[in-house]
Amino acid sequence: MRGPLVLIEPYANRLGGHHQRTLVALAQARPGSLVIAPHGIATEAVRALREADARLATAPAGLSAAGQRVFRSHRWPRRLRRASHQITLIARCLAEASALRSGRRLEPGADAVVILTASEALHGAAALLGGQPHLRFVHEAVTAEDAVLRLLGRLARRGEQRVIAVYPTQAVGDQLATVFADVPAVVGAFAVDDGHRLGDTERDGGRAAFGIPAAEAVVCLVGGWWPYKDITVIDAALDRLKEPLHLVVTGSPLDEAVLQRWQSLPNLRVHTLPGPVGDSVLRLVYAAADAALVTRRPGTGKESGLVMDAARLGVPLIVSEHDDALTARLHGQSWALTFPAGDPDALVDALHTVIRQPLDHPGPQAPGLLGMQTAVEQADFLTRTFAPLHTKES
């Protein structure tokens, strides 16, 4: 049995997504691990962590939360909004440093120290202020450093050799390597395969929960409607449906005006569960569906938790061809339909295909095809990746 990990997850308080699921799975793979949740943690995750014999530390992170709220309204001038992003990056760095110090004090002999959702900036500063070498899962680059942050980054550059960035996809790695060329990095999927595939009983229960007859076609649309998701192409495709379809929608935020328009379409019945929702509800949504629909704008290369969920649970996919690497992996799979990103005619053709003949369910090999490891394999990967930092620190 390997030793415990220190797992830091700033988003542990958020329902939905795969932040909590990966956190819990890793803690279960390494009993006795220390979990640090700077913003608190959702109740359902607490229960699972206790069963895994994990230790849990939470602390208020008011500065980081305040930084994220400042100037949130899009009515502010762009320059001021960008300034608020810099405040948020500094706040996140300070919160990470505080969590790292807690981890060093509470579990000094951990096999690996990992920030599961790390900031995309000030990598070295977090290591120096936190006094702790660590791994950093950087999921995407939401904003860029301005002059002041670039100066802080240069002052803390020696700390960059005390971290290793873990990028979930090569596309994210390529993007951030142009800015942080000196930060050591590896590429590895964030989502893990917990082996909890949907069964026939759950699928029947999902249909019953939404009152959908077994013979009628269902597609689910999961997750908040963020700018990188192409809701416009879905809107146009649904307006062109020629055959009946149920659409189960959950997530936050959602556009109520768009949902009302969909409710009025003649061949569509919409079932809405405003989010965020817990994992047990998400399983019901996926269980009810003949396919999960994932549409993104061209060039979006970050890991899709929705694609990973579908493969992990055994749910067929309809996916836009927004990411060349993902499209190549799905090519030829009987459980996945892809269509050109931004093409509503191609999307409605895919929807009609699923309505007429359900796709195969992904088999147990599907998660591996997408680069997912089991929780035990992921914990071992993190331990091996952290080892050089531990040796250098010693």
C-alpha cells in the first residue's frame, strides 16, 4: 500500500463537475490522505471522504472569494474587469500558499502534494509562499498576467522549479507553455474512472424519474452554458427537428429565454433541472439518456468532464469536432457521433440518427481510450511525478 496524499481542491464546495469526484476517488485510493478544501466542501463529498478514512481540513478563503466577486458585472469597462482578474489571480495564489503550508504542517511525509484545480498563474510564488513543492493541475487559461503579475512572477521564478504543472490535455499544455516555458510540466487526464458504470436498473429509474417512456428518444445536455459552449448551434438544430425528442437539461447558469423557446418547439419536450446538482441526480440524468450532447466552439482544447463522464458511465455521445485530438480518439467508435463544430444541419442529422436507432453503449475500455486511468493508477502517477520534487527538496 502506498502512502497518503495531500489533496488540495479549491472547488470542493461546488456541486457537479468532476472536481469532487476525482478528489473523492483519489482519497479512496489512498486511505488516510489529507484533503484541504479552502472554500469548504459539499456535504455528499464529506460523507464519502469519511468512509475513505481521509482527514479533512477546511479554512475560510474570504480574500479569494472576494477577488472573484469584484467587478463581476459585465457592465464594467473591460480594463477594470481585467484588473479584477489580476486581483483574483493574486487571491488564488495566497489561498494556495495557505493550503500548502497547512499540508506541510499536517502531513509532512505525503507521497505527493497536489493542487487539483490550480491557478493558471504565479506558480513559483505559490510554491515559495507555501514553502512546499507540489503538483499543479492547470485546467485552462482564463486570463493572462498583466505587468504587475509578470513582475511578481519574475521575482518568484526560482520557485517554478519546485512545482510541476499537470495539463489535462496537450492543447492546454501547448497554450500555457508559451507563457510559462520554464515551468516543468507533464500531460495527464484529470478525470478518473471509478468503475461505477450505469446499470439497467438505473437506466429504467432515470426514465421513470422524468416520466419518459422506454421507447422514446432522449438526449441530455449537462453543465452550465459558458461562453465556450456553443448553445447557438443547439438552438438552431432543435428548431429543425423533424422527429420527436426528449431533451433533459441540467446545469448552471442556464438561459431561461432560450429554454422557454425550446419548450414551444413542436417536436421537442424539455425536462429542466436547474443546477448545480449532486452526483446522484447527475447519474439519473445520464441514465435517462440515449446520448449526451457536447457542443463547444472550435479550438476549445481543455478536457471535457462531460465526455469523460459519458465514457465512464457508459453513455453514448454526440460531440462537436471542436478538438482535433478528441475527434481522432472518437473516430470509428460505435458509441460516438461527431459533427462539424458550428454546423446545425450536421447536428440535427446526428440527433435524427439517435432518434431512429440508439447508439451502442461505451464498453469498459472507453475510459482508457480517452486517457482516463483508475483512481489507483492516477494516485501512482501523481506519486511518480512528485518524486523528483521530493528528492530535490530533501
